[in-house]
Amino acid sequence: MAGRVTVNGVPTVTAQTEGNKVGVALATGSVAIEKQVTGDGADFAPTTFTGTLNCVSAGETLDPIPVTLTPGTTTTVDDLPYGAECTVVEDDAGQTDSTSTQVTVGTGTDPVPVITVTNEYDLAGLVILKNVDSTAVDQDGQPIAYGPFTVTVDCTFLGAPVYASGYSAANPMTADLSDGGTLELTGLPAGASCVVTETDAKGAETTTVTTTTTDGTTGPTAGDTTTVVLTPDAGTDPTNSVTLVNGFGVGSLHLVKVVQGPGAVDFGAGPFRMQVTCTLDDASGVRTTWDGVVVLGGNQPLDKTITDIAAGSVCDVSEPGAGGANTSVVSPEEVTVDSGQTVTVTATNTFLAGAIHVDKVREGPGADLYGAGPFTVALVCVQQVNGFPRIVSIPGGATRTLDQADGYQADYELLPADAVCAIRETNTGGATSAQLLDANGDPVGSVQVVAGDTVDVTAVNTFDLGSIKVTKVITGDGAATDGGGDFTVHLVCTAVRDGMTVPVPIPGGADRTLSRSTSLTTVYENLPTGATCQVTEPSTGGADAISITPNSGDDQVATVTVGDATEVEITVTNTFDPNPDTIARTGSDIWPLLLLGAGFVGLGMLLSRRPRRPRA
């Protein structure tokens, strides 16, 4: 049957079932309802709460009675059936937890039972994490910086905006986060709904969001925004997080070195130094993403690939030094590295070459006799490589032999163009003088190799001659009678040829015979200038003494140096003492004859004293 109750003195009609009777009258009573709000987030609770008073009387569930509760104010409901069991069920008011006690309705003379309805409001924190997913690194392996990235957080609770500690409508919850950065928000009400948005992804190729609460993890999902309902803190630690990950791509730069030209095989090995500078201009700003030198060739390959270059980078490639090449062409000089792609830059170095031809000219009066050689020349070349001088390794060897077999000429081929070379004659073959002349006949200091051409050098060796005249002088008291025989003089010469002392063959023979009947002079002709010669007299013609001049202290040997187109004079003096036979005939000395006679007399006396043999 329909009934009526009173809520805080206000009659309320309800389809109430008849309750317990006392006598013939329907017994009724009242309940009081008190509202309590607890928890660290109580400040976010509403000022009033709605719900229903639910009662069960005599096994029958009564119609819910709407109530509005205010913390600190007691709400009384009258005219409830005696003995009914009553409690309050609240509408959702954003509370973390809610409890309501249960009471039994008494009579008007009983104390009014009190239903206590408690709502707990907790605080929650929210941590926003920013990560960058990219393998892009610079020349030192350091990650390329991206960002910062702007993130905003908008939270509502019970339909109204709420703000973390330190934030307000005038100071909204926003931050610029770099890779690894965090935004930690505290003091928000648990149950608040927060929209997290990355408003500027800085041109990222991908953006994903991962949400974590006490209820679990969602994601990663593609997108730059998410909504999270905050769960209460665990002690002082937040249980809510949103991770925003921005992905940035990378590409590769492939450097290729090509060497060509006639000198490439001998001089194109490198190393070659390629300068690479890459710049990225994107929403994160302008910055250098790779700046360094890449070495190709030498003891390394002629191609290399730089990986993990930040996508979108514009790379300038140059070759400051050409590695000794005459020309270097880089193509293309500027490239853009796209994500997931490899771009190729080719540097072509051309090595030009030239040659030096050496001719041997032998001249002078002694060329036919002493100019057969062999002769040697040596070449030293210096080339500028990357701004520094470098000694050139001469193809075929630096030293060449010039002799009859090769026509007294030599060729240095495949020399690097523009190299500066010095040539010298290391073995002159004993020439009196040697000089190197250019094509104009001028002395050569150094020559520069001309691309595609041959530089001519002439090595001129001059062989001069001299002579030695030997004059015989016969003297002494016995010269007239005993000095008419033959005298033999002997010549020995040596010359220094290319640092070594060698014997000189004597034109016309080393031994010469002098006599009054023929000639008392002889001339040794066609001797090499500068040779050291010695004259001796192995056959003196019976002379009692000889003396040869000039000498070096030993008058038995003359030592001289052959001059240039001059005649060196040597005098050999033979002295004869008087002959004894000549002295006897002139009565000069009889004592030797007297002594000889006495000898014979003595011998006769000894024979006369010899005993006789007895007769038979």
C-alpha cells in the first residue's frame, strides 16, 4: 500500500508496504544519516551527495527513498516501518571507496539509529615519459638529439577541470620534454580522467603511446594522444604513467673511390681522405649530424659505407687532398640521406704520368779508349700529396745502367705528372768530368714531369788525356865505355773509377827500351787524365847507380799524376863508375898485379915440398 515518509521534515510519498503493527496501529520510527568524507583527496569531493535509503521490512524490499547528503549535516528520515533494516546506497561521486552502515528502525520511544555513509577520496599521480627511438649517431657514435617535444595534460573530475599540485588554469599542465625526459604530476584526484597529448612530434616518422595504471598496461598504440583514468597512488608512488615514443629513421652514405689514368696502378693506391659533413634541418632545429674524415685506400678498402645517418640529413662530400692525383671529381657533391635508403657518392681520381729519357754522350780524346762505361744514373722524385711532399717510388727502380748493350740510354716511364725530379750520375765510368744537360744544353738542376710527355736529359762525360815523357841520362866516369847498353823503363798507372782504384792499360806497352843506339827518350801517350803513374827501371844497363825524378822519397820510383793535355816529364839517370881494365892500361894501380904474382910463387913452393912415393 502506498505510504508516506518524512525526510528532514519533508513528506515523501512511497509505495511502502505495511510494516509491523503494535496493537491496531502501524508502528513507525526514524533513522538518521550522517555523511563523512575522508582521504588525502577529500578536497576534491563534492559538497553534496545523492543516493537512496534502501530498507527491507518484514521480508519485503521497500521502494528506495531518495536522499541528499551533506557532510556535517544529519539527514533524518521519519515514518519508516518499525523493524525495517535500512542502509544507504550512494550515487557515484568520484569516490575511491564508499561504505554505509546498516540500522534497524525502532519505535518513537527508541533512540534514533544513525546510518554513517563514508566516502574516501585518494590522490593520484601521473608520470609522462618521453623516449626517442632512433639509431642515428654522429661520427663519434653519439646519438642525434631530437626535440624537445611539447606535451599537454588536461584532467577533469566530476565534470570539472582539475590540476596537479603547482598548476592552475593560468599555469596549465604542459612541458617540453627531450629524449629521456619526464613530467611528474602529483596531487590529482584518483578517478580523474586525463587526456595526454603530444602537440609537436618534431616530424617524427612514428609516434606511439603506452598507458600503465594499476588496472594494467595498454599499448603501445599508434597515435599522439591517450586518455587515462587515474588510479590511486601506492603510498607516495604514482601508479599511472604514459610513455610517448617518437621514432626517427636513418639512412646510409656509400663512398666509392675510383682511380684511373696511366699512373693509377703505380701511384693510385691512396690513402685518400674524404671529408663528409651532414646537416639536418628539421623541426628540432639545425644541427650537424655527421662531420669527419673517411679514409679510403691505402691499407683500407676503396669504398666504405657510413650507416645510421639521421634521415633527412644533407651531406656535403669533398676531397681536400687528391692523394697525389692530378684531378679529383666528387659526384654528386651534395646528397640527401633518406630513411631506409643508401645514397652513393663517387670520387674519381685521375693519375697522369710522364717520362724522363736519359742519353749518354761520351766525348773527349780519351772517349774511345776509356769511355766504354758502364755508367749509372739515379733518379729521385718528390710529389706533393695532400699538401705534403712525398718521395716517389720510381717504377722499375731509381738506378739505371747506361752501357753499350742498351745503347747508352735509359727511360724512366710512368712517373707521376708534376713531380719534381733530380737526376745524378752515380758512376761516371772514370770520366774526367761529367754533367747533365737539358734539351737546350743548359745544366740540369731539377726537372718537372710533364703529363703525357717525355723530358730529355743528356749525361755528358768527357774523357781527357795526358802523356808522360821519360828521358834517359847516362853519366859517370865509366859512361863512355860502359853506358852503351840497353835500358828498360816500366810504367804502371791506376785510376779511380766510380770510387774504386783500377789498373790502366798502357797504350803502346808498359815496357820501353832506351839506348844510345836508338833513343834515350820515350813518350807514354793517351793516358787518362788524373791517373796516378809510377816509372821504374827494371833493366839498368849495368849502371852502378840509378836515380829517377821526380819521386816521393824513393829515388828508384817516380810517382806522377797525368795532366790534362799536358806532358809530364820524368828523368832516369844512370851512373857508371870507371872500369878496372881501363885503369891497368893507364898504370894507375899495380898493387893488384903484385899481389897476384906473390900468390903464384907461394903455390910453387908448396908443390916442391910434396913427399916422393917410395920406389918398388
